[in-house]
Amino acid sequence: KQEVTQIPAALSVPEGENLVLNCSFTDSAIYNLQWFRQDPGKGLTSLLLIQSSQREQTSGRLNASLDKSSGRSTLYIAASQPGDSATYLCPETSGSRLTFGEGTQLTVNP
Amino acid sequence: EAGVAQSPRYKIIEKRQSVAFWCNPISGHATLYWYQQILGQGPKLLIQFQNNGVVDDSQLPKDRFSAERLKGVDSTLKIQPAKLEDSAVYLCASSFLQETQYFGPGTRLLVL
């Protein structure tokens, strides 16, 4: 059974701080990895997709890395802003099937 | 590019009633997914379509839930009869083959 653990479950930081969100998976044979954010009452927005041949991906202030051997992924957010407040999800991928954990709820305080 | 559309956005029904949700995926996306997201949890896949065929419905409670995608474009998800524990947000997503999934805004269902 696939399971995703996200640490921490919740995080509150002051604006401007750099932060790291962590994911771990039960299945280390990960094909690719997609990080999402979900704003309250809304659907999911894809942030980064790390393909099977890649180890990391960057978009603006976001950097995601994937260590297949350990079954772990990290999302690094630089210079956090209040607009980054959301729940961040990193589902485990098996083919096209995504298995989600409960996510990390991030609050960035002005 | 238009995103994934879902309707209605909100629905309140009483237990044992029926309800249906509609999804229109991004144009050209052959793969369509329905997820159930209970408050405080991550989304759980209910069913995946490739064009109008079912790829994965292993987590769909088939005694009360059904879904169809007759022409390989729009899809409907139905619950009949609804139970209290079906209260959740129902998310539709689509993708081009097995690439990035794009999610709609969801339908929030409350069963009383």
C-alpha cells in the first residue's frame, strides 16, 4: 500500500524566511514527482514536476529535489511571502495514479 | 487555455438523496480523474478514464458511486444514495497522457 508522509504537518513562519518541506514515500521506485499547492476552498495547482530522468526542478523561488534511493523529496521555498500560504502536497506517483498524504499547511505571516 | 471546469460548485443534500457532478476537462486531454477529498485529508482517487474507458476504479464505492465519460470528453460522477460520510470536495483533473494533472476548482458536497 502506497503511503506518503509529509513533515511538518503545519508550519508558521514570518515573511522573508527560507523554508523546507519534506515528503517521504513507501515506494522508492518513483517514476516522477509532482508538487502541488492547494489554497483554501480551491483545487490543486501544480508547482513543479520532476521527471524520472531528473533530480531537481526549479521555478522562481521554488526548488524541488527528488532522491529516489531514499524515497524522499524536498521543496525549498526562498524568501517566503504571505501569498505562499497554502497547503502543499507531494503525491506518490505510480503510473498516472497519484496517492496523496495530508500535506503541509504553511502560513507565512506578514 | 481554459482550465478544468466543474459544476455545481456547492451542493447540499439530505442523506439517501442522489447527486451528480459534472466535469469538462481541458481540451485535448485524454485522461480524466475524479478525486474525493475529505476535510483535513489529501485527495483520494476514485476513478480514472482514458478517453471513454475506465483505467482504474479500484477505490470507487461501486454500490453507490458511478461515473461515466460517454464521448471521451465530459464526465459525470453520481452518488446514489448519499451517506453522511460522502460529505467532501469532489475534484476533477485531466492530463495529456500521463503528464501533469490539472485540477478543477472542485464541488463541495454536504450531506445532512
